[in-house]
Amino acid sequence: MNTQVVNETQPPIRLTAGAVAEIKRLLAEQEDAHRCLRVGVKGGGCSGLTYVLEFDQQKPDDMYLVQEGIPIVIQPMHLLYLYGMTIDFETGLNARGFVFHNPNAKTTCGCGTSFST
């Protein structure tokens, strides 16, 4: 596969310890051992773009990196919107789930799943 491997010391996105733990738990439930975590964006949501965070197969033009043993794939064109982002996982009473801290987002929706630049 013709992929671009990213330097792990300065990855384009970062996962917190909480996100790593939850992703590893979810990966352990996957039947396909060749699954990667896909991080990206798609049009939609109340602010214009919605985050994509799902398990998927690696595609030929994907950027590939590994953080804490987690294989991550990103479409290079999505880095315009995601570079420098941190993904966290919160388990509090008011919010439970993945949280995106994106320095590129100019506005976000109330639930934090969509943004605009």
C-alpha cells in the first residue's frame, strides 16, 4: 500500500491517555485485527463540518501513524482542518464520550461534534 508514515514524535493529532484507554477497549471488541482508527471530517452538522472517528481499513492514499499502539489513518486533505487537534475521552457526569480540542476551529456547536474554520 502506498501510504505516508508520520513521525510519531510530532504527530498531526494527539490522543490523551483517556482516549487511548477507550480506543484500546473498543479495538479489543473488533473482530477484524486489521482495523485502524480513522480520524477525519465530513460536511454537515450545525457548524459546517463534523468530526469522523471510526474504525476502518487503511486506504492507499491514507496518512498512517501509530500512537500508543493504536494504528491511525487520516486522509491528507483533512489535515487542513485537524492539524494540532487533541482527542480526549471524558467520563464525567455531565459528558461522556470523545471530545475534540481543535485549534483550527473558529466556531463549534453546543455539543462539540461540529465546527467551522
